[in-house]
Amino acid sequence: MSAGPGGVRVVGPGGSFVGTETHGYLAPRRRAREVRVGSLVLGGSHPVRVQSMTKGDTGAVQATFDEIVGLEAAGCELVRVSVPTVREAKALGEIKRRIKIPLVADIHFSAPLALEAIAQGVDKVRINPGNIGTRDEVEKVVRAARDRGVAMRIGVNSGSIRERKALEVKDRSEDMVELCVREALRHVEIFESLRFHDFLISIKAHTVPLTVAANRLLARSCDYPIHLGVTHAGSSEPATVKSAAAFGILLAEGIGDTIRVSITGDNRQEVRVGHVLLQALGLREPTFDVYACPSCGRAEVDLIGLTKKVEEATKGLTYPCRVAVMGCIVNGPGEAAEADVSVSAGKGAGFIYRGTKMIKKVREDEIVAALRAEIDAWIAERRAAEGAASGA
Ligand code: SF4
């Protein structure tokens, strides 16, 4: 671990990245209390972490293990599993022993299941204050977590509050904001009365405005780390857009210590989208990235086809290098000036650039190979320069 400009360079699950307190043009990070969850520390100036949840039967240990390994390979940094009955709770110990990333048990409706999860050695227990039970039951869970050094999350869900308070709230969203935060703080008070502080809080809703407003108010009301999520966000496209909108606003204001992009679909995609989102905001170091112009009537090439071929030819590259694929030589080079390596298409030809410097002109059928060769050369030079700088 070595200090980086404006923050701490961290090497951990999901790759290396910089956790900064000041995010360039964004608001400074809210300074949350630090909470340990297994091998990770959340909050403070630690990087915003990407989490996901398994979709299979938690009680099927091998299948759950395989699913978690897939999530971890995609960059998942902590994983939550649902615990609907005692059968799944009893499987947690073995799952925990076999996986590398911290394990979070998701508990609804049953304090005894939370107690069993804690006994099984999970790293964190998420409870839903809307349905977990009486104060007495909550206190039992908190005492057990405190005594075992297990973290918790108070996971408020606007849906379960709306259901319970339907008669009181009608449909005024400002009331829901206050209700959600009050529900979270009611549990904060219980946790603190037992001298327990190792917990995060989340307030999830299925609309972006409510998610944003509730988390803003929550952030002002306490110093506990905040997990961000939008519930029931839908399939890939709407879920990605809603999460990007909600998380983008909040993270730009310095709010949020972990995120989960909920997608009705492949959970590895949740993780990938989470990382792209953090990279787009400058909260993670970029990795290898191919971008392209949208194409228009000036394009001299089938840009969609060319971009797909470039993506295919560069699959597996991870070194942070920005590659641009542009459809014309009129605007392409200017628009791609911030790319490390780019190609702008001409009539039956491609012009390969490094930044604003034209390197060579190749035939259209040579573009992909020539671009890849230039990318390889650029990365090799960067690596050599880094090696020389570190005295290796
Ligand atoms: S770079 Fe050229 S082809 Fe691409 S969108 Fe701009 S003008 Fe159109």
C-alpha cells in the first residue's frame, strides 16, 4: 500500500484503485465512521465498494460457492446471500469458510435467523427494521453481533414502510423521506444504546428522487457509512439508468460508501456496471476502455461493426488505456484528442493516432490489427517507463 495523490492507493479485491477524499470536481467525500466487515474497512476515506447478492438457493452450498466465485471474478467485493429459513442459515458457516470476500446474511422477519447467521460466523448481517420484530428481539441480535465482532446493516426499504404506514402517509413522497430516515434512526438509537457502532445504513426506494432525498437527509443525520441501492430497479437497461442517476447524484455529493446495482438478470453484470459507474465518476482508477463516437452521416466506415471488432480484438486487456474509434477524419482526431490511442476512419482507410499525433495511415481491412499493435506498443512503453521510474 502506498500513498497516492489526494488519497490512499489500495490494492484489494476488484483490482487496484485510488480512494480519494476529494474527488476532483466532485464534492468532498462525507467522512463516515469506519466499520470493519471481514477483511474490508468501509467508510472513512476507504474506497466505495461494489457489492452484489447471489440469486440461487443459499442452502445449496456448492452452487452458492460457484456463484460467489463468479461474482468475485467480476469484481464483487462483498457478497450478500438471502437466509429465508434455518436451512440456509446453517449453510452459512461452510460458505464463509470457502469464499474469500466478506459474507453478508440478508435477514427478514426473523431475529432467530439473524442469531444463527452470527453464530455461523458471517461478517455482516443485514436486517430490515420494517419486519425484523420487537425491540427486544433486535437487541438480542445486536448484542450477539457486538459480542462476536460482526457488523450489521440497518436496511430500510421504503416499500415495507409504505405497507406498514399506508394509512398515515397516503402518497406524499416528502413524508416517505422523513419516515424512512426516522425508521433508520430509531434503530440507530437502539444500536447505540447497546454501545454498538459497527453498522451501515441503507434506505432503498424504487424511485430515484426518493432514494436521493432520503439518503441526503440520512447523510446529514448521522455519521454511519451508507450503502446505496435502488430497489426493484428492473432489467438491465432501466436498472442501470436508475442506479447511475441515483448513485451519480449522491456520490457526486460525497454520499455513499458501498453500492449495489440491482438488476433483474445476471448479477455479474451488476458488479461490472457498479465498477463502470465508479470509474465514470473518477472514484476508481480507469481500466482499459474502448469508446466510440455515435456515428453520423459523415462516417466513412461501418462504425458499429468496427467498434465491435476492436472490442473483440482487445478483450482481456486491463491496463488503463483509453482507445477511441471515430467514424470520420473531419471531426474524429479532434474529438479523440484525450484518447491514448485512436483510429479515425477515412475513405477505405484508417488514421491511427496517439493523442493528437498521427502515427500512420492503413487500409480499412488493416485497421483492427494496426490499432491493436499500436495499443500494445503504447502499453509496453508505459510499463517500461513505470519500471524505470520505480527502479525495477
Ligand atoms: S466523429 Fe465523425 S462520424 Fe463520428 S459522430 Fe463525429 S462527425 Fe460523425
